[in-house]
Amino acid sequence: MHPTSLLFGSTLVLVPAIINAAPAPLMLASEAITTAHLSSLDLSQYSVSEKLDGIRAYWNGQQLQSRSGYPISAPPWFTQGWPATPMDGELWIGRGRFAEVSGISRSYKADDRLWRQVQYRVFDLPAQPATFDQRQRALQRLLEQIDQPWVSIIEQRLLGSQKQLEAYLAQVSAEGGEGLMLQRRDALYHIGRSSDVLKYKQYQDAEAVVTGYQPGSGKYEGMVGALRVTNDAGQQFSLGSGLSDAQRRDPPPLGSRVTYRYNGLTAGKLPRFARFLRIRLD
């Protein structure tokens, strides 16, 4: 296994050159819901937490892995004493610091100084054959045994009304947070996309694969004007808005996954006002 280099923003990051890594066995949220969807939900059946803007990290009982299944080179002290029990969580530094934690977690050689600011915020126990509420109680007991200040559970709230949910979203967004996660309390953990896990944000987002580039013009002459992408529904469209000058000079590679934000759908069912948000490096 030999390292290869990737340019992440202005930082050169070394990662293991692993071919065909199997994705981590994680439960993933369905597409983001809108306010219009809330009326059909019984909110008493859901736990609500802040959606952290970090790197999804799966502890398989021996090693941390990214969502894509690649090993995360954390310092030995970071995971020392962790149990053989699989854990699902997020590597996080703070709100609005996704780029920093992404660069740290993808570095082939762990920088001890940088890792000192990273937290592992845990929200589930994938191997537990129990409901989400039961898994949360088991997780709390497990983290008490681990007893490390950089490892903690993500707070879950029970909100009784749409008004309370919208107020919580407004508070989190005003403080620089990304949004909320709604987890059905009686749901078992199962791998793949699930309607038992919902995202609720002030905007919608989704992922797509980069399939090509449109050349820039004017001030973007000689750079990328827009990315050509295909989303998970098989729809093809362009993403130009949201790209920085640095990203136009050195765009996300073909085949990479990117996150885009949008505001509803057009009459043709395409994302409206689609805007590049970030490259998905996990």
C-alpha cells in the first residue's frame, strides 16, 4: 500500500492508494425534507439532533474508517482503549470547519498537534439489534466506560411540535450549524439509505458524481466554467455557482462525489438553483 497525493484546497494531502475499498456498513439518511413534509410526520416518534458539519467516521472495532471504507490514520492515542463494539459517529472540530477536519482526517501521516482539536461525536451503535432509543442508552453506558474527553455522544432532543422543530433549526442555523437530523426512535439500524433517518435544513442538498467540465469564458477563460454532474437519480446538469477560483483552476476530479445545494425542483424535476457546496472526501 503506497501513498498518493491529493490537492484539497491549498493543502496537499497524502492518502493510502487503496483500490476498490468497500463502503463502511452505515445507515444513511434519505434526502433532505422540507417544511411541507413535516405535517405528515408524527414528531413524537423522532429524536432530533444537530447535523454536524464533519467527517463521517465508522469504528469497526479495530480501526476508524471513512464512509467510503478507507482507513483514517488517527494517532494511536486517539483510539486507545476503544472497545471491539462498532461505533458510528462524526469527526468534528466545530461549526464551519469542515475543510480543516477533512484535511486532518485524510492525511496519510497523522499530525498529533492537529488531532488534539478533533472530537469523535458518536451517535449510534450499528451492531446492536435494538431500537434507536435502546441503542442510545447502550451508547451512553459505553462512552462512560471509554471516558475520554474527545469522545462524546451527540445530544438527542424530543420535540413535540413543528414549531419547536423550526425554532431549533433556526437556532442551530443562526449559530453556524448545518441543520438537523431526525431519527425514528423505534427503528433498527440497517445499512444503506433509510427513510427512518431524515435531514432537515434551511436549504436542500444532495450528492452527484462529476462526469465532465464546461470551459470557462470571460474572467474564467482557461479555467472550468462549470462541472457536469449526474446525481443519484440519474439526472445530468451543470454546477457553476459556488466554485471558487481555486476550484475552477483545479476542479474536483472526474468520478468524484460532490455535494450541491438547491431550492426545490424545476417543472422538469431538476434541482432549482443548484450550487456547488463541497467535494465529498469521506
